[in-house]
Amino acid sequence: MKLGIQPDVTHKPKDAFEFASKHRFSHVEILMDHPLYSMENLSHAELLELKESYGVDVLLHAPATSTNFISVSGTMRKASYEELIRVLHYAERCDAKVVTFHIGWNPGFITARGFVFPKELYSKHNYRVLTTEMLNFLKDIECDMLALENTISLDESLKKAIEILLEKTDLKLTFDIGHYNCREGHEIFLNWFDRVVNVHLHDNKGELDEHLALGEGNVDLSVIPKNYNGYLTLEVRNEEAMLKSKDYLMQRWKHD
């Protein structure tokens, strides 16, 4: 079992690796949106030293706030690929095992009648940019460690585009079970579970993405195949919730 953590949001890098080592977690997934864990503030040499000092593997979660691969802005999409290339170079230097990334998002609109999200405005655009720009990007790079995460709700055009990426490249997947429980269209990730190399674990009640400790919501862990042997990453970002979630898993696996 390769059970690890994303750091508590109050952890400095050394604190995160000490905590992981003390509680026998196998890896730390670095959330690169966090200021203390950004490439600007945490060098690959420092990260490699922490990995080797504590005997804990490193996974990376690429910045999601500074990338958007389905933005309507071509300039933003170009910058997103440049940022992801920077992350991949960083990953090689710190011997990261997996780089998880988000596909991005489309904006909705606040109106006098409430929030409006017209999916039909984006369907053709999303399909086009993913099956051209992202497909070409993935074909041009070594993407063995790159794993796309299920994040936003997926309509038919996004599901078809992701399926094309999986059919035509070696792209891997990160399956977020909390997102699966509260978003639409994520069954495609279950259909391609042989490509999953990392599973994000957190709980919710099926409506909001709450990132609760396991056992506090209604997430169904049984959707994870019993023969899965990749990374499992607790994405609760709080020490108490990490330990509670680990205990929950230990009790559950004891009875399986």
C-alpha cells in the first residue's frame, strides 16, 4: 500500500516530510499552488534533499490557479503549457514519481436571475483545443509521469476529447474520488482505471467538494478496484483529518 498525503496547509516543507515519515506515509504530494511549495520558493535541490533525508517519495500537483488548458484565451493556454513544461523539468530534477494536473475551467456568469453556466458556449471550443493543442503537446513530450485529474463536471464533448487523448497517447490519470462523488461525467476515469497512477482520497456528502476526512461523508471507496496498486493520496490538508482518514482506511481494509 502506497498511502501518502498532501501537506497540512500550515506545514512548512520540512514539517510535511517529518510528519509523513513519523506516521509512516509513503509519499508527499506537493501542492504547487501553495506559496511555500511553489517552484519560486522551494528549489528542486531542497525537495530532493527532503525526499532522501526522510525516505519519502515525492509526487507533484501542478499549479491549477496559473494554468487553464481550455481557456478561451490563446495567450493563457500557451502560458499554461509553458508552466507545465517548467513543472515537468522540475519533476525530473527532484525525482518526482507523478505529476498531476487539471484540465482547467470555463467561467459562468452572475446575473440578476442567479448564476448561469451555459455549457453549450464552450463544448466545441473545449473539444477543439484538447484534441489539437493538448494532443500535440502530449505527443511531443515524454508523458509517462503526467496524470490528468478529474476535476470539473464533464459533458459529452469533454469526455470524448479525454478519450481521444487516452487512446492516442500514454497519458496517465489521477482519480479524485471526492470529485467523482459530487461532479458529473467522471465515470470515464473508472472506465480507464488501468491508466490511474494516483488516487486522491477525501470525503463529501455528494453535493460540495468539501475535502472532509474519510468517513465523514458518503464517498464510496469500493469503486476503487481491489487490484489497484498505485499511489493513494490523502487530500484533506489537515493533520487531524489525515490521521483520522488513515485510521478509517486501516479499519476498512482489515475487514475486506
